[in-house]
Amino acid sequence: MKWSLTRTLVLILLFVDLSSVRAAETGSSTQPQRIVSLTLGTDEILFSLVDPKRIVAVTYLAVDPGVSHVVEQAKQIPNHLHLSVEGVIALHPDLVLVATYTAADVVKALTDAKLPVMKLALFSSVKGVEQNILAVGRAVGEEARAEEIVSEMRRRLQRIVSRVGAASTRPGVLFYSPTGVVAGKETMFDEMAVLTGGRNRAAEAGLVGHQKISIETLIQLDPEIVIVSDWNPEEPDFYQKLITHPALGHLSAIRNRRVYAIPEKHLSSVSHYLIDGIEQVARVIHPERFDAPAEKTAQPEGGGKR
């Protein structure tokens, strides 16, 4: 199944304390003033929506420059949390932001403690992320600002789509991780590939979600372009290992020097910053449609790293 910008999605929200959330959504004087964010995506969204003084905690990832767009802002927040129920409760928050991928036992403990919890659920499409931003905007009483952010996302995306729309080819592209995981149908990368004028080889092969494949399957898929993350702390030399792998010398992407490392913070973002990732993917798939490369970095021997 293919995602599109016009696809209608339903936002799943979990409100434990309905009265406090209603107050936030109506912009009353009881707007949340002690917000705790337990996902990097909501960390990034919040810093574009509210005065940082209203944020009492963000995730530990928010200060990691490898994955976060809000490092400097996050450094000003006193608490950088892992999934600590006790740590959250001790902060006496009036709104806690979580996601469907937040550990279920943590969410249950927070709701059992009668904290107002908001759960976001849409992370596999641009439209879903837009809906998340609008929902957070309502919850924190910043609807107008949220709408501005979404409007700017749409303007930028339209410019990108217009550029690649005139491309004469749609090359096969694949996201590939150090563990051999690829992104198939119903993933953000699948939508990225389609929007940027490519064909997701994993989706074409019928793979759904994020799945691990063998080297043999990678060879069979034979993508024209391979995209990897530049943030691989457990295997920092993954890019070099991939482009020099003895079994992959005939892979089209490697043979034609079209293996690209894209910043993880752009590639995996589930906030408004995901548009940066979409633009970078567009630039590596269709560089001829852009005036300059997405990032001016050295091209290591054996491939073009961006």
C-alpha cells in the first residue's frame, strides 16, 4: 500500500486527564506549564511551539547532535530523561507526551499515577506527522503556531515534489542499516522514496515495515541507490564496510558510486524536521534537479557520501 499526501489518517490520542487536556486545547489560563516529553519527536515539536520555560524535561536524545535538531535548546532544560517513571512523577508535570512506541509499562505507570498523558501514534507518513504537530499544538494551547509550522512544511514539500516531478527516471532506492534492516511499505522512508522521485526496492519486493534481509536478498534487489544513516555508534565504519564488501562489488549502487550516508537526525525525524530528510533524499536520487548538493562533504573513495 502506498502513502500519499492526501491520504486521510486518523490520529490516535490517549488523554488520561481529559479536563486538563481540554483546557490546553481551548487555550485557557490552565495551559500546561510543566510539560514532560518522552520522545525525541515531541522534544523537537515542543521547542518550536512553546516557551522553553514551560518544558521541565525532554529526552536524553535531545542533547545528542547525532540525532537531535534541538541540542542547544535542550541543553537549557534541566532534566534529560530516560524512561524513568519515578523521574517523571517527581517533576509534577501537567502534561506528559509519549508515543505508541513508548514502553507500555511506563505509560501504564504514568496513567496509574493520574498524570495527564498524551500519546501520539502516526509516524509513517508526512500527513501523520502533520497531524501530530497540530494535536500537540492544541494540547499546549498553541494552535496557530502549529498551523504555521505545518503550512511551512507543506510549502517546502511542494517545492521539492515540483523539482523531482519533471525527472525522466525513477531509480530504485533502498535504505539499509548495519544490521541488514530495510524499510518497506508503510514506513516513512517508503513515502520519502516515492515523494522524491524514486522507487523503494524493499516495497516493490513486498516487504512491509522494517525487516532484516540477507546479503543474498540485497543482491537480488540490486538497488541503483543505497541510503544509509551517518549515525551508527555501534558500527561507526559501516559505510566503508558496505562499499568494500567483497560480495557486493557488482551491486549497482556500489558499482556506480551511489551509496550515500544521510544524517540520522534528518533521515529518522518524526517532527517537522523530516522535511530536511526528504530534501536530502531528493538530492541524492535526483541531483540533476537541484543547483547544489544537499551537504558539501568529501566523497570517500568508493562512493559518494553526503
